[in-house]
Amino acid sequence: MKNAFIVAGTNSGCGKTTITIGLMRLLSRKGMRVSPFKTGPDYIDPAFHGMATGTDSHNLDSYLLAAENVQQLFDKYSNQQDIAVVEGVMGMYDGLGMEGHGSTAELARMLDLPVILVVNCKALYQSVAAIVNGFATLDPRVHIAGVILNHVYSDDQFRFLQQYIEQHCGIACLGYLPPNSEIALESRHLGLIQAGEIKTLFNKIDTIADLLEQHCDIDRLLALTVLADRPEKQYTNNAVNLKGLKLGVAYDDAFSFYYKANLNQLSEDGAKLIYFSPLKDACIPEEVNALYLGGGYPEVFARELSHNRSMCESIRQAVEYGMPVYAECGGLMYLTEGIIPVEDLFYPMCGVFHCRTEMTARLQNFGYCLVDWEGTVTKAHEFHHSRLIPSEQAPNYEMAFEMEKPERPHNWQGGLRYKNVLAGYPHIHFYSNDAFYKKITDLWTNRTIQ
């Protein structure tokens, strides 16, 4: 790998994602093998990265993962490529607590990567330089190699701002993106990419790349982001033998929230991944001996999932016969008696757990958390607009997780356990804790009725 950099923003909504996917697409079109990454636990932006590059994007979360694991994932998925492009999260310094854990700045320090800062110039002129200077000097351990401006109307306006920023900040101003209604990424439910939008999104990504090619100095960007030679590190993992595990993985428009590194790790440890669609398939694949139900949007597709009664019954019967199942967030919702998207509307689901899922206007327990499962603790992340409510039947499950917030005194229980099924709201990265990963795989490989 010759080049690498992080695209950071002054704040959410400054144009960071738009410029990142445009750069990824432009560099790919120039024949470079681009390795895309996303700072933090988000699943949405990596989907855009994949569309821009044709390559899986991987999450690098400096809170969820130890520094060595962050470096390991970065090396693993970038060393054979030409360039690594990492999209930041929120504003560059925004993170957990006074130290900003999980922030773009922390990741830049951890990986020792140069930063390209995106600044929205709407309703600003010379003041843009004060913003750039503040970001560049707040933490001298973070190296801002260049700036790309968003919402600049003309070459004349850009040339003035470029001269002003470079004179007052000593940082290269590499180019700009003009306002253009054709490249707006519309707000959608939790960032959902609907299948019908794919062609439109491809066109938008190419248009963004065209604009950046016209208005940015890509050669200068590449010259500023050349990596010095680094010694190749050797990493050791506590390998888990999953030979013989035929794992059914729910994957379609309703269930798509999986860390790619998690799926790859399962395959590398010997599991055979067999993908199926709870939306379209009649039943789970015959050959599977365990299930992985990831997160996604079951509430958006509640009607279709509910109408596919044969799949719901297939999963329910498999559970009753002792099939091991691990489910996260949307997968948990699917395993309840049903989803209540709005008051007085109910869509029956698999009915494994004697409780129901009620959608809420506000996020529940949003953000990072600590998950304690029988004394094994891992860091995790929650993002859901729903909660579980009791059904008319007596609960048939136990709570497996003791959970808490890392930055404030807030504790609660989670992780529903029934027979060989474990389902919870937390999203778990398998690289966060080897022991926790082993407990999940032990669940999958124990194929006897409890």
C-alpha cells in the first residue's frame, strides 16, 4: 500500500460522506485498488463505500477494539491494495468522554494516518480559516495534511479561500465541491438503501467523482498522503475450530447489518456460511445446523416478513428441535411474537420469545455499552428505535446479559435466552473480545437440545 488517509469532518452533515465516496470512486476509476474503511460502528456508510469501490468496507472502531486489533484489521484489508481511504465519524474530535474514545482523531493517532478535513463553507468566508486552524492545532498529534471545501460556488471563490487558508493555516487546500442538487443523498429511515435506489445512487456517486475530478487536485492529495514504509507485523489469533458448522446467515433487504470482518472470521475458522432470505425463501436451508440472524430493518419490511409464514414457522420449529441461533437487534425483533410499528397495528413474526417488539420515536439505550455474559465482558454498540414489551403469555426466556453504559451509571438487562437461542440488541464485533466470540461459537456448535 502506497497511500492512505482519513477523511474527517468538522461536524455531521458537512459533506464528509459525499466527498469520501466521491474520492473512493474517482480513485477507483483511475485504476487504483482502493481499500475502504469506516470509523466507528456504523453499517450504512460502508454500504456506500462498497458501491463506490466494488470492495467490502470494514469498520475500524477505536472504542470497540483494542489498538492492536484496529491495526490488524487495517493491515489485513489494505496491505495488498494501492490506497486506503477511511471515512471518519461525526466531527473529527467527537467521541466518548474527555478523551474522545472512538473518535476520528483517536483513530488517526492510532494508525498514524494523515487527515483530509472537509469543511462546509455555506454562509462562511474568511472564517473558514479559523475553523481549519482550530482543528489543526487542538491536538498536535493529529496531522491534517489537506482540506477539501464543500459548498463553494465558483473557482474564484475557491481561489480566494485557498490562498487565505494556506496563508493563515499553512495547510494545503486541495479543492472543493460545488452545490449540486443532483448529488444530494436524501434522508431515509436510518439511512436505508432501498433496492430501487441502487441505480440512482451509482449515478450520483459517479457525478460526485466527476465534480471532484474537475475541482480537486488529486495528484497533490496523493503526494501528501504517501505512507512511509512500515515494518510488516505478525498477528496471532486464538483460532476457533468451526469445521462442520453450516451456518445459515439471514441476508436480504431486511437483514444486512453484519460486520464483514465477522463473517470473514467465521469462514476462516472453518464455518460454511449459507445465506438465505427471510423475506423471499420459504424456509431455512435444509443443510444448516445453526443460524445467525443479524441486524437490519425488520420493521420496514414487517408486512412482507409477517406474510412469509412458512419461513417464520420453519425458524420456530428449528428452535423447538434445538437448533442453535444467535441474533442481534433486528434478528431479535424477528424472533419475538411480532412487531408493532404503530399503535393498533401488529405484524406476527416467528414467535420464539413470548414478548413483542414495539417501535419507539426515540432511540433506546443508544451508543456504546458493556455486555457481561456469564462473566465474560465485551464492548458493544446499540442503535434501535424499539423495545420489548410483555405478551399475554408468561415469559419463556431468561435474561443472559448484564449491561451498562461506559460513561455514566446506567445498568440494565438484555440478551434473551431460550433453549439454544441467544438474542440481544447489542451489535458485537468478534475482534473485540476473543473469549466472547468463542462463547458465541460454542453456542452455535452445541447442537443438542438444552
